[in-house]
Amino acid sequence: MIDLREFVREVPDFPKPGISFKDITPLLADARAFAACIEALAAPLRGARIELVCGIESRGFIFGAALARELGAGFVPIRKPCKLPARTIGVDYVLEYGSDRVEMHADALYPGARVALVDDVLATGGTLLASRELLGLLHADVVAATVVIELEFLNARARWPAGVPLHALIRYT
């Protein structure tokens, strides 16, 4: 069994002093590690009848598209503002210093679609929660969310709704 932690590079003081960035590019560059990662992301979702995987820009696209393929589901991108060509729906959310927005095409899914939400890292939870809210506006059934890395010391899981499973492959305490 592959230990995925061995493929996460720690980059001190990036993007600013005091931050220890978890770089997943070594994991992506190793075919066996990437395959093991996708298999591990898919494991708790098998049998859940996932119809669509929604990946959050930008690294959530990488894992989300591969996970959708693994589950036999479609893929829908959740994007930053002004990146989608057709009519969009969006949700604004607050960051530590400022705000941001997530958007998707207004016709990207149908009400009741069984959706798995995926991103690379769960830090403060703002983006994941805003994405879940966005899917709620379109009346999707968010079956679960999954991330490669969870930074537990930031306590984002405490903000996640209890009725929706949240899976993380690697946890940093």
C-alpha cells in the first residue's frame, strides 16, 4: 500500500511567512501514487450512486475529473468568477482578508442530482462550504464531500453539516 504522505512536499513560508504549504504536485507526477489517491477517494463513494462529481477550481479539477471517471459519473467544474461562458449562478464567501466567489453554469445539473464535491485541500472550509451552498441553490443532493488533505488544526470540519459525510485521505493535526 502506498503512503500518500510521502508524495506531499512541505514548502515552508509559502505563500507567505509562517505558512507550511502542502504541495501535491509530487503526488500528481507519480502514476502509482496518483492512481492510489483516486482509488482511495473513490472507495467511500462506491455504491452511493454518484451521478456527478463537482470539482473546485483549480486543483479540485484534477482530482474531480479523475474521480468522476473512476465512479462512472459526469464532471462539473465549480469556478472562480467570470470564467464560465454561459449563464452562471454563484455564491460569495468571506476569506481571512476579503472575499471571493464560486460559480457554476446555472444549467450544470438537475434538481436531485446525486453529487460528490471534491477539492485538494480543506483548510478554513470557506470554499468547500460556499460550493456546497452553491449546489444547494441548484437543489443538488450533495451525497458527500472528499478532499485529499485536511488541515485539522484549522477546525473547518466543525463548520461542515453533520448530515453530509466529509472524507479526507491525509490529515495534518
